[in-house]
Amino acid sequence: MSEPSSSESTLTLTTPIQYLPGVGPARATKLRKLGLRIARDILFLFPRNHTFPPPPTKVADLAEGQPATFIGTITDAELVSRTPGKSIFAAIVENDSGAVRIVFFNQPFRAEQLTFETQVRISGAPKLAGLRWEFTHPQYEIVQEGELPDEDAPGGLILANYPLTEGIKQSDLRRLARPLVNELAGQLTEVLPERLRTEAAQRLNAAGMELPDVLPGISDALRGIHLPESEADLTAAQTRLVFQELLVMQLALAMRRRSLTSELRAPSLECTATVRNRILRRFPFELTGDQRRVMDVIAADMARQFPMNRLLQGDVGSGKTVVAIFAMLVAVAGGHQATLMAPTEVLARQHHATLQRMLADSRVRVGLLCGSLGAAERRGTVEKIRTGELDIVIGTQALLYGVEFHRLGLCVIDEQHKFGVKQRVTLRDGGVDPHYLVMSATPIPRSVAMTQFGDVDLSTLREKPAGRGAVHTYLAGDSWRDRWWAFVKERVAEGRQAFVVAPRVGPEVESADEELSELVDPAEPPAEDITSVHSTYEQLRTGPLKGLRVGLLHGRMASDEKQQVMESFAEGELDVLVSTTVIEVGIDVPNATVMAILGGNRFGLAQLHQLRGRVSRGTHAGHVCVFVDGDKPPQDDERLKVFEQTLDGFELAEADFRLRGPGDVLGQRQSGDARLRIADLHRDVEILQVAREMAQDWIDQDPEMESEGLEDLKSQVLRRYGNHLDLSDGA
């Protein structure tokens, strides 16, 4: 296919990238790596940031040391090499106001870029060198013929900085974007009516932003983000584009939320005062105010005829499992079954043992279903579930395969990332959905909660049960090891127990722990000096902890072997447990008050906090020492410093979010085109809040988005998120 000539072609939003002026097949191949396939894609290739050079200045107005921009043409250039590795490149840049000199030391490649008659825009702080102004190592941009603006020209003086790929420079993308934005932005469909943009501006200004009375239309917003004339112009443009992206997401979540609360049906499980008091008498401790409040909310949810869809988040040790047990007993009291799905078999067995102890003198029948059960035992358990002979079933994802419930009323999922929409379908009973309570052991940053979990109700436990001991955290290098192992032996002598956590299984096992999937960057192979759980176990039991009862636990052990080790530790038959992160979630041994985490710089903040939570279960003070690999002092690691100084899981979640970024904001439900392109959840939390409030208000008033002027907005919502959130045109 031949390239059409410029005289016979008219650019449109769908013009293939290779046919744009100055592109061609070779450059188009490189641009496709940035996701640029048609002209429209360039309009939505948003800058990463912007450079704000000083305003263009005439020679007569230059001042020593005062930042300035000078626009002109190179009229002379020379490269002088003095000795090997030493060089000076100098050039004269002229315009109608006069000439300046630019100088680069030991950068001979500048001679290939800044050639005679090249037009440039330079920025820096000039100084007088004799009778001529001189810029040393200035920032510069080469400007093509016909693109050189004068001092009063709007646009282009604030420079957009785009994401790049090999073979593509900033100047290439700027030259490509300028004419396309000017020519094609007006061809885009406006999906946000003026009344909507006016309401958004009012709410955002009320939240403390300084914006015009109406957010700009889409064409003006794109010109403002690519070719801003002022910082105010850029702010308004960016706000409009960020707001639209977040609004579309929040509308999708509001539509999903509505479908869950109006179209689906669930059993109505009323919790009378008698039932509530009978359940609460089974807890042999004083509940926190947060626990009682959340229990009341859950009871009200479960009494309704549509499915509860609630996320329960809480810090380590805040008592989420107690709330889940309450909800399950409400379901059983209402004549239905309940199930709790745990992320690991170790934790499932622990939940099962806890419930059996608590309900030993009751008529509630508790069963366990997990992958390690023998075939006959599994068949028997599955049959009891089908006939209703079991009231509460604890298990892993084995509950999703080949299991038919008699009357399932509640499904509790421990750790939200293990469960999705497709799994829910398998638990439906004749078109009736159970209620859902999802527990998150990791506190969630506010902005992430409004996006990843915007279609669920959120409850939070912040209070800790009374009587918990304080936890002390230390960062250490290798020089601390002998002192620390001596400290461990002292605590064991006092009757306490200890954990030692290693970041990997080791070469003795073919592949890493199933629990380590998010621990180490797969692109970075483990270095030889990373401590493995096997080598640590051998070194400790024959070395500094010789004489103590040391056990080994990791995710590649057989299920019955893992269970035996955990039971031995829980019953005090082991003094020290050397483990991988298989202990991370929910393991409850109150007598274990000491923990060493090896290779701590290889763990995320949330994971470190979960591990630390294993030594805050009882009344004795806890001690956690994080050892860091490498030669740098541990205090040089900003993440670990935050971890050492902060015990509050919610503060750590915000810090982790700030340091690492949000990733895919809709988690496993999101991929590809549904990622955020311009919004930043850390920076744009106030815009997100306004978008969420407006989306919920509109869906409450107009569930089908049938109001005049919303057709294109609804289409965009369904196009971007319909598949991810299981929406349809009838949503």
C-alpha cells in the first residue's frame, strides 16, 4: 500500500500512524511500542510531566545568573579537542535581538546535534564572558523549520515531556503532537456535557482547588495538556482529563454496586436481639467498640433480601476473625450454611480448630474441606455439605470445585485478592446468591479503597483488643546477628517462642514457595547470598541456637507435615520456628513474641507488617529485628525506616502506596486498556472523591444513565469497564 501524498490526504482521528507527516513506516514501528497506532492515540499520549523554562528573553534584557530562555539559529559552531577525553564545544546562537554563546565541556557529541543553521531554544542562567553573554551546559531543544515561535506566540513555551522508547526523542513527539492537537482535537466527541463540567468545577473549587467556573471541553483540555499557554491553563486541562478518567471508573463501579444491591437476591437472615446475645456470650473476651459497631452493620446487611457485599479491613490483630465468626453464626441461626475460605491450608486448619473449640458444646456442626484430604474423606465431607449435615465449612479454594451447598447463606473470604466474580458464580444456589464478607489483612489506602473496592461497602477495624503487648522494631546489619541470637535465647529461657523468617526456600527445593509469588521481583534473579530457609535452619540449630528446639516450615512441604509443625509450635513443643512467609497471614501463637526477618529489604511494607503481626498476639511485649542484605546501612532504606518507626498499618499502607505506586487499580479485574492513563491516585485523591460522589449521586437518580447528553459517557463507561466489572447495557 503506497503512502498517500499530502496534497490528496486529509488527516482524521483514524489516520494510521505511518501516514502522519514526518513519520513513515520505520518510525511508525518505533512509535507503536508506545501504543501509537492511529492519529487519535497521539492526542491521548499524555505527558509524564512538563518543563517550565523561563520566558524568552532578548539579549538586551539578559541578566547575570538570572534564568532565561533564548530562541535563535546557530550561526557558528566549533569543537576543540585539547587532550584525549578533554574537549570544548562552542556555538553562537543568534536572533533579531543579538547573539549569545553556548559552551559544553567534554561532550563532543553535541557537535553532531548542534550544527550550522540549526534552530534551537536554549534555557539556563547566562553569565558575561568578555563582551558576550554565555550559557554553559544549557538545556536545549532543536526546533524544525517553521516551528520556531516568537516571544509572544502562545503554546510551546511550557514543554511537554512524553514517555519515550528507543529511537524516539522528546523533540520527535513534540513535533508530532503540535499539529495533530491543533488540527484534530476539535474532531473528538465531548462526553462530559457543560452542566456536568460546571458541577464538577463547583465541587472541586469547594474542595480547595482553584479552577475556572467550568472545566474545559475536551478539545481545549487536550490543547492545554499538550500545548499549555500558562500554568493555570495546564492545571485546568489536567484536572478535566483526570476527572473524566476517574469519573468513568466511578460510574462503572456505581453501576456494578447497583446491580449487586438491586438485581441479585439473597436470603434474608435476621439477627434478633436474642440471637445476637446468644452469639456474643460465646466470645470469652471483651469486644472492642469497632467490633460491636461492625457486627451491627453486618447484621443489618444480612437481614436484607439482596447480597451483602462488604469488605472488612483492619490492622493486624484488630479482631477481624471474631467478626467473621459472628456473621457465620448469624447465618446458621437463620437456618443457612456458612463457609470461610482461607488463602492457605495452614490458616484454614487454624480457623477450623478455633471454631471447634468455641462451638464444642453447641449444636453447630463444623467441617473442613481442603486439598490434602483423602479421597474418601473428601467425598464424605462434600456429601455432608450437600445434605446440610454441616452448618459451617472451613476450607481453601477446594470449596469451589465439585461442592454443592444445601442452603448457603454466607461466604466469608479471607484475603480479597484470592477471589473474584467468576468464583462467585460457582456458589450460587438456584439463582440465589449468598451474602459476602471479604476480609483484608492489609489496610487499604483511602484512594485505592475508592477505586479497587468502589463497588463494595467498606468497614474498618482500628481498635486493638485490650491487653495486647507493645511491639518493638529494630533495623540491623550483620554486625547485630550474634547479639540478636543471644537475645532470642534469653527470651526462650523466659518461656517465650520465636519466629525466624527467610525470604526463600533455597536450592534444596526446585521452586519457590507458593506464598512468595509477590515477594521478589521475577526480573531480578536471587543473588547467591540470599539466606534460604533451609540453610538458615541448619545454621541456627547447629550454631547460635544449638540446644533449642528448632523447627522448619515452608510452603513446599506436604500439608500434613506443615500442619504437624504448626501444631508442635502452637503447643510449645518447639522453641523457634524457621519459616518462609507461609506464616504471614493469620497464624496465632500468643506465646511467640520474638521474630527475626532476614533479607528484609526484599519484602514489601505490607508484608513486613503482616509478619510483625505474628508477635503481637498476646500480653507480652514483642520484638522484631529486620536484617538487611548488602553493604549499605539499613537506615538508608526509606521503606524500612518507615516500617521501623510506624506501627499503624493504615499509615504504613499510605506510605507503601506513596513509595511503590498503586499498580493496577482494579487488581485482577483490570488489565490492558482499563489502566489509568493520566490520573495519579496519590496526587489526585480529592478529584477522586468528587468523582466518586458525583457518580453515586447520578446512578442513584438515573440508574440507566438515560438523561439527555449522557449517551456518549455511558458508552465510554461500558467500553472501558464493562468486561472487567461484568456490566452490560442494561446495568
